[in-house]
Amino acid sequence: MKKTLSLIFAGIVWFAVIMQFYLMMENRIASVPETIIRFFSFFTILTNTLVAIYFTLQALGSGKKIWINKTGDLTAITIYILVVGLVYQLILRQIWEPTGMQKIVDELLHSINPILVLVYWVMYENKKSLSWPLTPKWLIYPLVYLVFILIRGGISGFYPYPFVNVMELGLQQVSINAFFLMLLFLGLSAVFVALGKIIGKTTPQIKSWAKDRQNPI
């Protein structure tokens, strides 16, 4: 069941990422090399690609042999993709009105795929293994991404999201925006660790109760 679900989810996420790449190349306003760099400058694309790789490895059954299957990796990926969805729904949806295939792809990248990952987390994450010391490690990816887009934006003038556009907002406002985004990551991390601890404690109790019901004294 897990491998089948992983394969299905991998196919959906890969379709969205590849189709977005095709659409961006078809409607590019910059050179091909620059468009490719811009494509991979979006947190949405990087995170959905990470999700697609994770599901693919799970479907192939090779996840135990690589770094992406360590304790908490699925939770970290879930947090990242949920931030993609939340930021889009709360901030970006109001300023972006795609049509046709672009609308379908947008909904996959920002709405459907986060739900798929959350469902997968509920079903398969080893929740009782989650711990508070893992949360700082989960911030490394978004922090590295932030540094990358700010440095490249300062050089190229291209910022993938309006709330990190230093040229229009200024460094102070972008810093404030980044601070609140990091709080969002931390907040979600705390929620998932807390849920993991709660579920980890209640699951054995539920199993024990079910066993008692099957074997009454």
C-alpha cells in the first residue's frame, strides 16, 4: 500500500513540476539559461521537487539507504510544503490569477500537493520519534534558500516573491517579512512535534483498548 501510494503521489507531483517548467519556458521573458535559474529560484518549485524525489524513493523502496529517510525528514518536508500552500493561499493568490493549464498546475503545486504530503505524514511518519532538538535542523533549508535569493536578487534584480523584493520594499521590510516567515516555520515545527508526542502516547493506548475489546476477560 505504501509503495503504491508513493508511486501515485510521485507521479502527481512530478507532473506538476515538469508542466510548470514547460509553461515557464513557453512564456519566458528572459534567456533560456536565465529562465532555468529563475525556475529553480522559487521555493515552491524546489520544495515540490524535493517532495517528488522523496515519494519516488519511497516507491522504489530505496529510502532506507539515503539521507532523505532519516528521523524527521518526512515531517520537515511536510512543514516546507505546507508553508508553500499557506503563503500562496494567504498572500499570493490575491495577486495572481492564472487560467487554463497554468491554473491547474498552480492548484497542484500550492493546494493539492501539500494535502497529499500531509495525508502521507498522517499515515506513515514515525511520530513518536519526533523531538524538539530536530526543529533547528528543519530551519536550515529555508534559511539557505533565503540567503540565496537575496544574494542573487541583489546581483540580477530578480526576486521570485514580492515580499522579498529588496529593491521595492527595502532591506528592513524584507528582514521583517523573513522574520515572520521563520516564525511560521518554527510554529509549524512545534505543532508537528507536539502532535507526534501526543499521537505517540495515545496510539499504544488505543491499540491496547482494541485488544482488550477483542479479548474480554
